[in-house]
Amino acid sequence: MMPSRERRISTVVSVGWIVVSSLVLWATIRIAVGTTAGQQYDDAAMRTFSAGREARMALLSVLGRVSIGLILVVMVACIMTALLRGRLQWAVGAVVVIAGANITTQLLKNLALDRPDLAGLGTLNSLPSGHTTVVASATAAALLVVPPVFRAPLALAGAAATTLTGASTIVAGWHRPSDIVAALAVSLAWAAVVSLVVARRLVRVRGTAFGSLVGAAVGAVGLIALGVRPDMGWDGALDAGAVLGGTALATAIFTWAATTLGFDDVPRETSPPPLDDASAVRVSRPALASDRPWS
């Protein structure tokens, strides 16, 4: 049996994001980890911010909330949402997204990737960011299972939380910008894989792109409100703005991409009401001359 048009569209969208996220992850590793210039620029970008004691304490408080407990809470919420919509496979898919993305990040960071000391910056690998993966994968999983009407506001909230978390790790000196991009790519890849397997129908929801951009901007502004400033004052404002803006834009793109993968119910075909015998006769035989109105 040929797949339905909705199924073919969902397959194309899912495969497309799998390819894009995989290429982004590969390019990020290749350039930011595997080249001298990439390591230098990436490390310099991490050092464009400064934060006073109060601001740093606030950032650490934000990062401290990203924990195993948060993962479990989001998992339970996603499972409940999927079950309320009558879809057990969606609940399993949300769990797979969160678990798969976080396990992949830890394997890449601790086992698979070696960071050569090309720029005299050491060999400690921090790519991808674990904190960013937690929030990004939770956002993606939630966007997959919520009803379409809630996707735009959830995209706004998820983009804000992901931007704030990712940028906070940069300011705190825990991660470089490439670590954030890699975490987003890993999370999107898992969301796309699960959507490819589970989704039968995808729907376009208005406002998700706008919500993603606004949410990312809110996250960036929130960081500034906490007291984060360019490390070199106004002289470094352009560089710091580029790093923060780039992080926010990458998060907005990731969040919008996740909204395009959200599950939706396949409309059930309704059979036409049964016809009575007279009606059946009228529609089953060809028209006769006696059927025509008198002129």
C-alpha cells in the first residue's frame, strides 16, 4: 500500500532535519575542534563576557536548576500529555528524544571526541554542552507531543529557557559557543529521528517561528538583566553582541525546527450516511429521459 500524502510529507521533513542537524554537528566538530583557527576563535568568543559576583551567582543558580530532576519532570509531563491525547507511542517517543539526546551528548563529550591541542588551550573536550542538551531535548520532546494550539507559546518559553541556559554556560566559562550549537544539533537530530518513526501527519502552526525568535530574544535580554556585560566594555560590545546574538539565533532556529516535527492526529475518515433504497436507486442508475423536467 502506498503511504498517504501526509505520511510522505512528514518523512521528507523529518529526513531533511536529520540531514541538516547531522551536517551542522559534523561541521561544528570539524571546524571548532579540529582546526587551530576554530579553537582560537571559539575560545576567544567564550571570553567576551564578564559578570560580577551577584550576576555570576544568579547564573549559577539558573544552571543549578538544570538537573536529573528537571529531566524526570519533563518526561512525566510529556508522557501525561501524550497519554491524554490517546497516543502511547508519542509518550515513548518523547522519552526516547530526551534519553537519546542526553546519552549521545555524554558519549560524544567523554568517549568519542578527542580535542587536539592545536592552539595551546589544552585537550579538555567540552563539546557538546550537557546543560544545553537537557533543556533543548526537553523543549523538543514537549513540542512533539503538545497539541498544535500550544506549540507557539511553548516555543517561546522553550527558546527563552534554552538560550538562557546555553548562554549562561558560556558566561560562566563552562562551555564555548560551539558546544551550544552541537547540543542543539544533537537534540534536533533525535527529535527528527523519533518524528520519522512515529509521526504520520505533520501540521504547520502559525506563530511558531515568531515565538521562537521572541523567546530567544527574551533569553538573551534576561542574561543582560542579570548583569552580564561585555568583558572589554563598549570596545567589546560588538563581539559580545555577536556571540550572544548568534547563540540566540541558533536556539531560535532549533526551536522552530522542532515545532515542524510535532505529532498530530491523522483525521479519521468518516463514512457517508447510509442511503435509503430509493436514493440508492436514483444514484445507481443512469439518468433517463423521463427524469428530465417537462419543458
